[in-house]
Amino acid sequence: MPRHSKKKTAPEPRRDNRVVVIQDVEYFIEWPQLDVGHSFFLPTLEMPKKVEKILAPFAEELGYTFEVRVRCEYGRYGVRVWRVY
């Protein structure tokens, strides 16, 4: 009879409220430095509505409002996120 070993799982990493994960890629964002009118670019193939949904918990927690648009910058496709409030 074969022996089955229990699969060990890694402990769940501590959620860092500065890390946004999109398609298994982690983006580190310094939220306190993001003033109204500032923006950042996320190189991703994800659609803007999905990025908005991913950013929604951060926006709610911080009291921010974002505008997300598809862009091609630095020769890469992605989205630019503006803090509008």
C-alpha cells in the first residue's frame, strides 16, 4: 500500500497594503506619496475594469478615487491609474 504524505503548504504571507497583485504579478505602490493628480503606470494585459475592481479595496481603505485608462507607454501595453480624489 502506497504511503501518502501530507502536502505541506506555505504559510499565508502577511498582506501588505502597499502591494497590488494583478495576474500573479506584484506591484509595490507607495500610497501615501500618491497625491490628487498623480498617476502610476501598471504594465499589464488586464482590462481597466478588472484593474479598477482589484484597486477598489485599496481605494475604499484609503478614501481615494481612481481613474484607470488603457495606455501604451515605454513600448509596453498597460493601464495608467490617476488619483482623482
